[in-house]
Amino acid sequence: MNNSRLVKISKYLSKHLRHTPEEIGIILAEGGWVSVAELMEASQKKGFFFTRAELEEVVAKSDKKRFSFDSTGELIRANQGHSVEVDLQLTATAPPKVLYHGTGANAVVSILQNGLCKMSRHHVHLSADVTTAKKVGMRHGKPVVFAVDAAIMYQDGYEFYCSENNVWLVDRVPPKYLQQLPN
């Protein structure tokens, strides 16, 4: 399958498994799961067709591992990034000493004043490495990367979660735990 088709399906899945499931008539179960058959049927009713093989390729080849199947292969979900209420059944875990957050240069002043806020999402998303954070920041213009003192935050009582695709999640990051990295 060509890459543009994969991207189109991935964007469609992101929209409906993370933000607007009701728009195509699906309901996310506990953990954010939905039946693959139900997703495909609902999508077809809305005029967006994809095969099971295409869906499997999107899940397997997604560079950010945005989606996953359950152990049976009959359920699918977005791993994180939801703006709709969903319990992803994540377990709090100790983070690495330092995590990273990538953003656009236009957000720096606000972040330095207010810290990192989850905005319309369930959590602030953090990366375990600078390269990934920089890639995320590039989606928002000129990239800026912040180092997050996750070890001290954890010591201070903040809960961290790691999604299935290794994105670190936290409710917020106050400014005192942030350090802007040089470009």
C-alpha cells in the first residue's frame, strides 16, 4: 500500500479513536477499545472504506505506534492522545530521570510562565529522548525542546504513566521542573 493511503487511514483513525468516535457512531469501551468489525462497519457507513489488511498495516507501520490491537486482534484502540473521556487503564510507574517535551517556539513564553498543561488532552505527552521531542516540536513550527526533571517531579508526588507506544504521560509539569534546551 502506498504511504499516502496509510497516512490517510491513520489520520482517520486518530480522529475517530481519539477525538470524535460519536461522529461515526462508535462508542469506546473501557481502555479505549472498540471492535475492529464495528469500526470498519461504521466507517463504511460514513463512506470511508479500508480493509483489514490495510488496518493491520497502519497499526504495524505507524512510526509513533499510535494504535494497537488487543491480544485477540478483534479490538483496536488509540494508545494515547484522547480528547474524549476514556480510561486507558494505565499503571503509574517511575519515570526515567529526565524526559523531554517538544513544542513550537511560539509556545515558549507561555510554557515558561505556566508550565506544560494538558490542554484538551488527558495528559501532557513527554518523550524519553531529545530526537523524538524535536520531531514533535517540528509539527508546531520552529522546534523547541524542554528537559523535564521527571525524577524530582516523581519524588514530589507526581504520577507518571507510560503508554504502550512509550509516550510518557503526566497531568501537568510546573515551570520549576522545566529547562529549555539550546537549539
